[in-house]
Amino acid sequence: MSEYRYKLPDVGEGVVEAEIVEWRIKVGDTVVEDQPILDVMTDKATVEVPCAVNGVVTKIVGEPGDVIPVGTEILFIQTDGEVPAEAKEEAPAPAAVEAPKAEEKPAETPKPEPKPEPAPAATPAPVARAEGDRPLASPAVRQRAQENDIDLSSVPGTGPAGRITHQDMDDFIASGGRLAARAGGGGSGRTKRTGVEETKIIGLRRKIAENMVKAKTTIPHIAYVEEIDLTALEDLRKHLNATKADDQPKLTLIPFLAAALCRALPETPQANAHYDTEAGVLTKYEAVHLGIATATPNGLMVPTIKHAEAMDVWELAAELGRLAKAARDGKATKDELSGSTITITSLGAIGGLVTTPVINLPETAIIGVNKMQELPRFDEGGRVVPKKLMNLSSSFDHRIVDGYDAALLIQNVKAYLENPATLFMP
């Protein structure tokens, strides 16, 4: 028997540390080579870390939310035979990385008690949970419970401090607990809701929180809202969808807005730019790398359509669909989640009348889509006619974009959307 000390690998170019999002294993588990054992986050990408050897887990270092330097020993595995050569090498010294915090408990040389071979690892007993105590679980487990209509307080937890693991969920569902959870709480009377849930903000949600604070405290936002008449555009969109080829994607409003924005930006180049506050440098881009704010199960991500200015509405729609799916499935690459020069954000049908979107640093502008409504308006002859209207909300970095220029950009976008044939002109 040998001991393998697993070091946090380099999970991306230039990455010197990563945040633990979720352990997929626990002490006592049998693991095999290439089995996913850990999810970590770097920047805005979540990375799946595989196991390197076959064996039994004897020790785990680090909890969800801990930031671990690359090269830190985070997992100890008891293996049959010799330890792989790479395990005997010293961990690479990460550059300019702080030492682990005290609570992260740096790795010690474990002293596992010898186990008879081939005795199976004992199944951990559930930890008692006092009535009213909040069940501990990772965000992924909580999402799984929500999707399966399971009350986590009824699931026994065998992880550290009674944390509910994926295996606990498997056992609970296999025992019929899911059905019991759905069937429970019957009766015709209303019941009091007494649950309280505390969630440690980690991973993508922590990154979002940090970026929002930095954007709002650094950038003096100016908001501009304009009403857009989408009647003609909606007629055209429906016609194009009804006559599209089988290999063409279905068109929504966003590809048309993206096309209009790409055509309007050359007159307001400071809105398609990055502003480096510390260096005092504004970088304006001819290319439009269009960020599309996308809601995912893990939080808001911004996949980027590179060179949107070179695409027609069908190409924009296809790329938008591909990137949104990749982001929601957790498969978007670091390159696909970075490099945007201006962002569009949309709440879809629940978009409300007006929004005040927060600029995506280091950009200088963001465009927000609100819900479309059919409302009465006067035509040129003074008659009341139904119109399909939507407010387009926008925010600009007022250090870089003056109010006049912000209004000019949105008015130019409005002109393209209200006269959609112009989007197809050379």
C-alpha cells in the first residue's frame, strides 16, 4: 500500500490559485483515475478536476469557498502498489500567492490506520441535526433538491458537520424519500413557513458580488431610456421565422438589437470601449465583441459573440444560442466568457418597464431590454392605433460618455429597429 498526495493542478494558463466550489467525494470513498472529484472556479469559469490514481480517499483539505494555491496538497489517497512518480515531486511554487489562511488547514502528513485488504470503506453514519437547524449542503446539492422537490431538512447528512452530499441525495431518493417529500405537508389548511437558510457566498456568486460592488463604486452611471416602436420589426421577424430554412435558427429580438447596435456604434466609439481607471487609458475598439448577459443555474455569466459586426441576424442568432447553451451547461470556455467590449442584458418577458443595468467592467456601456407591450398610440393622421412598444434601457460610464452621446447612440439604434429594412442594407 502507498499514499498518493494529490496537488491542486494548474487549471488554466496564468492561474495561480482557484476557489473550491464543491467536492464530489468524501473520506472513505473509492476513486478511480479520471473520475471527477472536485469543481473549482477561476475567474468566471468553473473547472472539473479529475482524479489521477485509483485508491481510497483518506483525507481531504479545503472546504467550499476556500481559495487554494496551485500545487497545494488537497487530497490523500491510499493506493495499491507504488506511488506514481509525479506524486513524489515537489509542488510547483505559485508566484505571488499568499499562504493559505489558518482555517484552510494546510496539509499534514496523514497517518491512516491500516485497513485489512480488501475491506470496504465503512459508510459514514448520518450526523444528528437538531430541530430547526439549517441543513448544510453545497449549491449544487441545493439545486438538485429543488429540482426534485425535496426538503433538505428531511435528508440525513453524512459529510463533515452533517453536510448533505450527492451520495446522501442518491440514498434518500433510492429509499423513496423523494416521493415521501412530495406527498408530505398535506391537508387543506395553510401552514406556517419557519425555515431559515444561510448560504455562504462562494464561487461565481462571490465573483458577481465583487464585480457589482467595484462597478457601482467606481463608475458614475448615467441612465438613458427610450421607447422603441417594434411593430414593423415584429412583423418582419415573424415572416422570417415562418419562411426560414431548416438549418437557420429561430430569430428573437436580440439578434436584431445586436445588428442595430453594431451599425450604430461607429458614431459613438467611446461606448464600445474599455476604460482603465488606474492607468487613465481609454481603449476604443472597431470590432464589436458583444457580451450577452445570461442567467445560468450558478449565476449570471456573460458569454461573448466575437466580431458581431461581421455577422448577419441569422449568424448572430446561431452564435447567441450556442454560447447561451454552453454557459448554462457549464461548458463555456474562458475565452468565450471574456473579452466583451459592450454588453446586452435582457430579462425577457419579465423585463419590466425600465431597468438600470450595471456596467460590465471595464466596459463603458450596457444596453438593457425590457418587456414588449401592445399599447395605443396616435398615428400621423391622429387616429389611435395599436403599437408594439418596448423601452430600451441603457447605462453609460459618465466619465467617458456624455449625455448627448449616450442619447445619440440609442436614437441611432432606435432608427434601425423602427426601420428594420435598413439592417439588411450594405
